[in-house]
Amino acid sequence: MARAPTTLDSFNAVAEPRRRQLLGLLSEGERPVNDIAESLGWNQPQVSKHLGVLLEVGLVKVRHAGRQRIYSLDAAPLKEIHQWTSTFERFWEHQLDRIKERAEARQALVRNRGNVPPGGAGES
Amino acid sequence: MARAPTTLDSFNAVAEPRRRQLLGLLSEGERPVNDIAESLGWNQPQVSKHLGVLLEVGLVKVRHAGRQRIYSLDAAPLKEIHQWTSTFERFWEHQLDRIKERAEARQALVRNRGNVPPGGAGES
DNA sequence: ATATAATATTCCCATATTGGAATATGTCAA
DNA sequence: TTGACATATTCCAATATGGGAATATTATAT
């Protein structure tokens, strides 16, 4: 089996740094393709291809204006990613606290027994 | 050029649903490989391979315990993803508000002119 | 109808993937 | 040392990628 297509979901679509860059640009406002190409310094087909992926997963919308296609951000699918990462928030939120706790535990040992366990901080 | 390797960053590592599942399991506590394989119903080499990717991007840690390797979650790298998606939070937070606003604008037009313009807001 | 501008699509290449099967490595016990 | 358990690695197939170059499509103006 191969890797899941980038058009499968927003997790895969957004794994590509250039597509994140593209979304960042569109967060400033809607834009036609050539504008984007010039702003980012990419060539036009590459822009169209990346926009195609983003379109398939619903991260952008298109509006036809004459011969231009105006692309705009539709960030809703990012909500799923945000929510998924949120379920792990507690693991990095209290990281510093836990480090502090360990340091304090070592301090207590120093005060009680007068020596420092391996890898620990010295006494005050 | 090919797609970026899954071991490049957490964005790529986490694009695979099975790896998200694995992280979810590890969020309940550290576990040896065979335990994971049994819990998820995967075969052992697959578990080792996915753990290898997660290890390379720093999403898990290993501890050797006899012939077992106990893997544990290290969610810190997910913070970057969380923060990136947060950048777009305002776009989905006020989405319902904006839909409501458009609906109200149409209602106002109906009251004023007695008809509804196609799909959008007309003159004031 | 024709030329031109704006965008999308196709073809190609080098590379990486996931899963399965088989095998290798490492660690303990007797 | 030998055997058994726990885990990692290798080899394979099918598939998908992203970039470049060339080309096709679509829409406008004359």
C-alpha cells in the first residue's frame, strides 16, 4: 500500500509546507492565481496544482471573475486538526511544572540526606 | 521531487491516521510494543515501523526494560501544529456569525425592495 | 474568427510511502 | 550454549508524490 493521497483529508493536505504557506497568504484575503504565483515566487502550474489539492479537501474556495479564478481561504477543515492537537494540550502545558516538581523533589532529598542523586541539582 | 518524508516533521508524521491512533493509545500511558500490537490489532512489525517514525520526529520516547521496549508519548512537537492552526481560529470561530449577517442583510432587502437578489447582497 | 491573457492539465522523473512476509537482532533463562 | 521471547529490519509490490516543461482549456477583446 502507498501513502494516503494528499487529497484525502486536511491532515495530509497541510503536511506540505508550501500549502501551509499558501493558506497563510490567502488568510490576508482572496487572490487570483497569477497574483499568488508572483507573491510567492512560484511558477503558475505549481500554484494551480497546490490550489487543486486544497480545493479538494475544502480548504479553499474559487470564484470565477472573467478569465480569473479568485481563490479564498476556507479554514473550517483546520478545526479538526486543531481539536485533535487540543486533546494532547495537557501533555505540554504542564511539562515545565513537572520539571520543576522533579527539581523540588531532588532539593528535598538534598536537605534530608545530604547528597545528590545522579543527574540532580546541587544544594542551596 | 517526491513528497516530503514522514520523518521530516510532526505535520508529516501525523498525517497518517494510524499514527494518530497510536499516539491516542499512548496518551493513556506508556506501553511495550507487543501490548500495542495486541491492543490495536496490528502486527508487530507495523507497530515498530510506525513507532520508528514517531520516534524520529520526537513524538515518542523509548525506555529499555529487559527485552521489552516501553514507548511513551512526548506530545511537545504537536504544539507547533496546534499553534499553526490557532492562527486560523478566527476564520471558523465567527463563521456562523457571518452566515447570520448575510441572512439578515437579505432579510433587510426583502423588507425594503420586496425581492431577493441572486445569492448576494445588493445595493444599500 | 483570431489573438491574447489567465488558468488548468498532462507527461515525465526521482523518490518515498504502507503493508505483508520473512528474517535478523537482542535479551533473558536454563 | 541453546532455546524462546520481544523487537527491529529488510525486501517486495503498488501507489502517490512534487517539480519542470510543454500543452490544453477557457474567457475576453478586437
